[in-house]
Amino acid sequence: MINLSDQMMYRLGNLNEEYRRVSYQMSSGKILERGSDDSVVFSKELHISDRIRVYEGLKTQIEKTTAYNNVSDISINQIKTNLEDTKMEMLKSLNAGMDMSDKKSVATALEGLRDNMYMLLNETVDGEYLFSGSDTTIQPFKKADNFDVIGDPDYGKITYEGDGILRQISVAPNNYRDRGVTGFDIMFYTTDSAITGNSLTFNSDDRIVDGSGLEWKVVGANLVQYDINGDATTNTIPVTDNGDGTYTTDPIPQSGTLLEAKRNFFDDMNVVISALKGYNTDGSSITDASVQDEIVRTKLDTIKGAYDAANVAHAKLGARNNIFNNALDNVKTQLTHFNILYQDTAGADLAKVAMESKALEMTYSALYTTISKMNDLSLIKFVQ
């Protein structure tokens, strides 16, 4: 009787262990609870799980980048519209019959367009500035402290605080692509460019950027390259001060180097707005309408360069956006593949588990019936 009871308890223990396994598989959908259950399957499960985590991370990152790029696209499109409106307002100011007060009204309209572009260029997504370059925590465009003080050297001054280096985002394991465009791409137009063996001419307000996005600055008698951290490098090119506010470099010695002199269109707008208000940028008065008109005509040539620069930036952004859109489709496909593979490798067969659960239920019922009958046995009943 004791031996029979031990056997019953042993069988009941086995059933309980099997029930725990089945319950775990049904609740988790996983075939293994512990790696020791099957080391080969567990090893495959770990590898596939790692791939799933990698592609889920890529998917999240690319989706965020896609949203970032979409806002950039909308902002540049609006900036281009503002540039077109700027040109129309400048042409309006040249109409015959426009007196000084009319020109001031045009200046006010231009200020509104300038402020719109300033706002768009400082747009953010999730706390990141869209057009600041490598450091998205830096506000790309800033107004000078004395921005509104007529006659101050910083009157109407808006400077670019970012750089020309794009952030790279992973589109696949160990595969990175440039994201977005910089303030240099959108609001600066190229006044001169030079490659190895040629000279570059630029004025003192131009920003010099090479093909890698690094900036060069005049220091003494040299044009010096600065790295991404703002530190001077050993790359220098002798430069000549032409005495008229312009500089000319010696022929560029570095092989494969491209230098571009870029001019901030906000500076041109500032000249026009000041003139239409009746002031030179130094605060001196302009009383002759013909002088105002000449200043506006001169700057009309530059707005085409500014619009072309924004248009090229928009095209570059579109091409980069397309890369991320394709990458997102590919990552989703890979993620689906690995999820299916994970289910085939480590996932429990729920139909089979359901059948095992039903079989366990019937076995439990039979075992407990047997135990009940055993408990009901007695010597008296046996004799009878």
C-alpha cells in the first residue's frame, strides 16, 4: 500500500511538472523556460533575439529620422516661398511712383519675411535643431544683441552658429547615411569656389567651407582649417589681403581639396531693409530714392543665388529622405523575417500545447479518481 502511494505521488509530481511546462508555454508563447532545457535551441534563440533587438532599434531610429526629415522638407519649402516673396517685394519697391513711405512699407514686409525664415531655420523636432549641422543642440541662427539698434555694427545681424557637417544615422548594421541639410546649404550662396591648384577670392564676411564641411578662417597671413571641435588644424594656405575688404589665397596645395566662399543672404536682406527704411547699415541717412533703388537692384542679383542654394539643398534633402524611406522598408522586412524565424525556432506550438493541456486534464482526472478509490478501500470491504 505504501509502495503504491509512493508511485501515485511520483506520478502526480510528474504531472505537476508537465502542467507547469505547458502553462508556461501557453502564457509566454516560448518553447524554452530555461537555457538548460535545450542548449542548441537556446543558442539559436539568443542569436535571433539579438537580431530582433538590433532591427527594432534601427526601425525606431529611422522612423524618428523620417519624421525629422519630413519637417525639414516642409520648412525648406516654406523658406523657398519666402525667398520668392522677398524678390517680389524688392521688385515692388522699384516701381515708379513709390515714395519714401511706400518703401518703408516694403521694408516692413521684408522684415516679416526675414523673421519667418529665421523661425523656420531654427525649427526643432524632439528638442533637436534641424539645420545646425553636427551638434543639434545648438541654435543654428541667432540675432545679434543689438539687432534692433540702427547704426550699431550689429544692426540686423543674423549669424549662423552651426557647422557644415551632417549627422550620420544608421540605416543597417554598420551602415550609416547623412541626415538632413545644414544652415550653410540653405541660407548661404556660393560667391566663389576653387579646387587644388586654383585660388579662392572672398570678402571678409564670407564663410569658407571645404568639401568635408570643415570651416577655414583667416588668421594673420594664412587661411587656417578648423576641425569639428573648433580647434585649428595644421592645414593652412597663404592668403593675401587685397586692401578692399577681399582676400585671395595662394593656389590650393592640398590634393583633392575643394573650398567654397559662402555668403549669408540675411546680410543682403539687412542691407536692403536698411536702405528702404532710409539708412545705410552704418546708420547714416539715405535721402535719395535713386540710391535706395540702386542698392535694391544690386541685391536682386544675389537673391537668385540664395534661391538656387535653397533649391539645391531641397533636392539633396529629398535624395537623402528617399534613402531613409527605402531603409525603413528594408528594416521592416528584416524584422518580419527574424520574428517569423524566432517563432519557428523558439516559439511554442500553441495548438500542440492546447492538446497536451487537455490530455493532462484528463490524466489528472483519472489519477485523482484512482487516488479517491484507493482512499476508499478497507479490509472490511475487501472481506465482504
